[in-house]
Amino acid sequence: MILMRRLKLTQRLKLIRHLFSIMFLCIYLYLMLLHREYPDKQSSYSLRAMNSDEYCHFKPSTDQFILKYKPYLLTANLSNVKRVKPTIERIRNLLEIIRSKEDTYQLLLERFGVFDMTNPTASLKAYTDESNIDEIKTLYNRYIKLMPDNKTIHVDHTIIDYLKQISSYLSDGLENNRTNRFQVGCLRRPVFVLACDQSFFNGLQGAIRTLDTYWPDHKIAFYNLGITSDQEELLREKCKRCEIIKFPFSDIGKYALYFGTLKFYSFKPFVIQDALRRYGTIIYGDSSIRFKSNSFSPILIDNYIRGFAVRELPSRSLPCYTRTGTFDWFNQSYSQYGDIAMAETDLLVVTDTFLTRLIMKAWLTCALESECIMALGSQSKCRGSSSGRHRYDQGAMVIILTHFFFP
């Protein structure tokens, strides 16, 4: 009897050990799967992150890739016909406006690395080792030509197909239907760019704290728009990785007297351009920005093609927050933009590309023209809702982007 009890007890113990082994194996497999999924969710640099003295080789080139890309859905062909979209006429009009202002501002702009349309081959220079300058020059010379009168711009008709391909690629990515993702063997570390004056210094410290949490090993470039000496001393003490750059208000103010008035936001395109020429790939954030993750890798990869990433505000129509004078400066009618959403400039991801060179030159030129950035004497107008406060830098930026990206 005792022997039988011992036998049953032994069998039960074996069964319990077997069950524990199975449970342990299940938990182990679960943790392994969880660990494999984690990098994708965090979007940490699963690609090899580059140091500043390395070069990122693109195979294939962005140009070759985008021209051969097979879209899942030809978004540009399905766009609302009433919405503004890239056309040869609109692109030519924009470039001719920029050219008409170039002789006035080019001496200043070339200090910020902005090319000269009268001599693009010589003036299109690499910003950093990462600049794909050969491709930038190739695309510029393929699609854009200044005519002998030094006023008229010829835009090759094939640029529209190029822009359609880019917009379709980006749309496929948003819909998770992309059939072929652009492949890079390495990913350049972005530099985070912040800017403020003394009034927003407390907010700046909050932005830096979130960067310390999610991006502790990335460089921060801070543009001093007028902080106090005590605040600068505190920043140098608390943020060892911060490079402090004094914004050249006096130099730019010679061309635009209002530049020192921060509420007009004319400084922002210049902060972004100066950082872009220094670092090549940047993530710009206002002092109010709070970073809540480090999931920027997909955006950074797509930016090798797109160059300029913004966050739309779908509930805000562009004409409702942009004075009609700004549209007039671009030779555009506000009534054509009713279906175009405003976009924010408090968080921008910018990479040096062919399109970025054009976008930034237009945005900088607008910032130097009070009729464009301020548009005093005019009001915002929109259909079916009350107009909001004029968004100086935002409205101009969105108008420019509609020349190159299909909605």
C-alpha cells in the first residue's frame, strides 16, 4: 500500500516537473518573440548608424529608385481635380519669382549655402559629407534651365512624372501598401535643432529633458535668439552636447528691418537653412515640443527621397490662416486652396535633397519680403468658417510645398 502511494507521488512529481518545463518553454518563446518585435516598435537604428566622418552610399540612387518605383496606387492621378497640384506652369512661376528677387538677396543667401540660379553648377555645393551633391546637380540640370535673358525659367515636362512618382511612393507608405521600400545600408544620425529667446527658455529645458530620455546620444544645435547670459551659462552647464549658435539678426536685418521681431517667424527658415548646411539632416523643434518616442527612422529613410517632412493639420484650411497677400506674392489665388490643409512648423524633418534646395530657396526669399511673410493690409479668407490668425511661416511653407507634392 505504501509502495503504491510512493509510486503515485513520484508520477505526480514527474507530471508537475513536465508541466513546469512546458510553461518555462512557452514563456521563453514569448519573450524571444517580444524581443524581436521591440526594435521595430521603437524604430531605433536597426540600420547601421553613421558617424559624422562616414559617407552613406545609396544603392540604388534615389533618382534611379524613384523613377523605377512601381506604385501600388497612382495617387497623383486620383487627386481631387479642384485641388492645386504641381504643374509646369506653377513650378516655372515660382522659380521665376525667386529669380526676380535673387539679385537683391543672393549676397546674403550664399552665406547660408543657398545656390545661385545664374550659375547652379558652381554654386550647388555639398553641405556635408552626406550631401548627395552629384545627384542634386544632375536633377537640377535635367529639369531646370535659366534662359539667356536671365529671367525666364525652362522647366522640363518630365519633372511632373518625377514628382508623381515621389508622391505615389509616399502615399503607398502611408497606406502600408508600399511594394518596394527604398534601401539604404546606413542611416545618418540627425542633429536636433532648437531655438528660442529668453521668454521661452523654461520651455526649452523641457524639450531638452525629453531629448535626454529618448535621444541621449544625439547632438543638439541651439540657436540663441536672445537668451540672457545667465541662461546661456546654465545651458552650457546642463547640456554638454548642445552647440550654441548665435543667430545673426544684424546681418539679415540689413535686408529686412522686421527680422528682429520674432512674432513674424521670419527667422525660422534661416535657422533651418543654417542648420541644414551645417549638418545635412536635421530634426527641428520649437521649444514647446516634447519628444515622446525615438521612432523617426521611417521618416528619415523616406526623407532621402522627399527631403522635407511636415505634420498636417487636417482641421485647418490653409486660406483660413493665411492672408490673401501671401497668395498674391506667389501669383496664386486663395480660392484654389480651400481643400489644402495647414501644416505645422513646430516640428520639421529636413534632409539635403534636390527638392529641399528649391523649397528652402523659395521659403528664405519669402521670409525676406514683408509682402510675402507678413502680407500686411490683407486678411485671411475661407469658405464656411471664420478666419483664424495669420500663420506667417506656415502659410508660405505650405504654398511652396504644393508646387512639388501632389495632395
